[in-house]
Amino acid sequence: MKRTVLILGIVILLLILLIGRGIGIYNDFIVKQEAVKTSWGNVQNAYQKRFDLIPNLVNTVKGYADHEQSTMIGVIEARAQATKTSINVGADKITPETLAEINNLTADMNSVLSRLLVAVERYPDLKANENFLQLQNQLETTENEINARRNEFNETAKVYNTKVRRFPSNIIAAIFKFKIMPYFESTEGAEVAPVVDFSK
């Protein structure tokens, strides 16, 4: 009888410890998942800063270079497409396909924006314009921030993904459907940094 009570007590204690461990793992998932969501929000904020700068940049260029109309329209259209996708995707809806689409739209926008900035080279008065110089500086700062935020997202996703895949937390992940988060990856040709030089 005492032996049965002892065994039952040990089993109950082990169950309590396992349940406690499971609750701890689950709560840690929640913390890491929220960190990924916060990091994704930071990426979206950095993108939004860029998108907010573009109309000001286009309007400043427009005053000097009216005949660059098709390039300016291309910038605005690329901005609209990239804004619609990258800003409206919640962290819980991120898939490898959505990140690839965001990367492609961002690359398209960067390409059109680069064409606009190359066109600026033909307008020395514009390159000396104080408003344009401030916008140029803000754009450079924003591009650096976007890169930093994307790297931060990847690091946060890596910590979360490691937990999703490691034993025994992978059991809790499977039970509660915690899924692997995709990473930002370089788009083709990203190894060659775009040259934006307004100093000429």
C-alpha cells in the first residue's frame, strides 16, 4: 500500500513537473513570437519612412526636371505597389512567398528610384538645392535603417525558429502550431550595392 502511494506520488510529481515545463516552454514561445512581431513592425516602420520620403523627393525633382515625367511616374507607381504589400502584411501572415514578393517589389522600387536619382545628375541647380540635399541625406539614413531592421528581424526570427525546431520545445510547437518564420534573403544582384552619389 505504501509503495503504491509512493509510486502514485512520484507519477503525480513528474506530471506536475512536465506540465510546468510545458507551460514554461509555451510562455517562452509567446515571448519570442512577440519579439518577432515587434521586429517585423520595426521593418514596416523603416519601409514607411522610405515611402513617406519618396513623394517629397519626386516633388522636389519635379520642380527642376519636368521632362523626367515618366521616371517620376514609375517611382510613384513602384512606391504604391511596395507600400500596399510590405506595410499591410501582418507578422502572423509572413511566408517565404510574401517576403520574396516584398523583396521583389522593393528591388523594383529601388531600381526606379535609382533611375530618378541618375536623372538628377543632369540638374546641377537641383543637386545644390537645400531641400533636395536634406531629402538625399534622409533617404541614405532610411536605407541604412531598413537594412539594420531587416537584419534585426532575421536575428529575432533565428532565435524563435531555433526554439521551434529544438527538442523538447518542438513538441510544444507542434501541439500549438508555432511555425517557422522565413528570413529576408538577398535579391538577385543585391551583392552589388547601388551607387547613389549626389556630390558630383
